[in-house]
Amino acid sequence: MGLTLLLMLFCGSVVFGSWYDHVSGWWKKKQTYPKLHYMFYEDLSEDTGREIDKLCSFLGLSISPELKEKVLSGVQFDNMKKNQMANYSTLSVMDMKISPFMRKGKVGDWKNHFTVAQNEAFDEDYKEKMKDPTLHFRNEI
Ligand SMILES: *[C@@H]1O[C@H](CO)[C@@H](O)[C@H](O)[C@H]1NC(C)=O
């Protein structure tokens, strides 16, 4: 369960529809349309440099070590949280008094907030709605 999943749990759906439909729809499209690159938050957290390299490779770009360092710093959770271009503070549909769009960015932090019953309910709902066995989210890194 990643950041996006937690966001979905608090909102029930994403602004433009169901999170499940959004994620599965693009995942399905990726199988037949090679010009889509899917990135997982957990992978980015685990090794941001590796994921930048994969993205550059996908885009057919090479990146200088200096630019890579700049990107690495810019996409760190705490830096993005402070960046109004990334933290949705300019988007009025997001009510930051209820919850900031960017919370902690810690993979697996849901374990500190969910009860066992809530986790079971989530897993059941997830299993029912996410039927594609090729789409795997990691719970931890
Ligand atoms: C979002 O970014 C703006 C601009 O840096 C900052 O003032 C605001 O506190 C940030 N919001 C959150 C929730 O961190």
C-alpha cells in the first residue's frame, strides 16, 4: 500500500474518478501501448537514481551527472512537499485542513495507522477491485 493508496482511502476516490479505475486502466493500456512508463512510489523511494535512469532510458535521453543530482534533490519528498508546483497548495479542490496532499512519504507508514480490521477490509476491497494479477504494489521496501 503506497502513498496513492492511502490517499484513495481517505478520499474514497481521486478527483477525476475511482483510483482503482485510474490505476488499472493505465496499467492495462501499458500492455498494448509501449509509450507508457509506469513508476511506483516504493521503487522511487528505494532507489531514486535507478528510477531516474530507467525514465531517461525510456525517453531515450542521457543525463549529465550534474543534472541528475539536481533532479535527485528536487524530487526528494521533503523538497517536493515544500514546492508549491508539486504539493497541490495552489489547487483549491484540495482542502489541506483535512489532510495535506503530501503527508510523510514513508513507505509502510500505513501500518502505524491502520488497525488489523481496517487492513483486512482494505485488502478485501483491493482484491475485489484490482483483478489484474500482473499489477503488483509493494507494501514495504
Ligand atoms: C506548499 O508549498 C508552499 C510554497 O513553498 C508552502 O508555502 C506550503 O507550506 C507547502 N504546503 C505544505 C502542505 O507543505
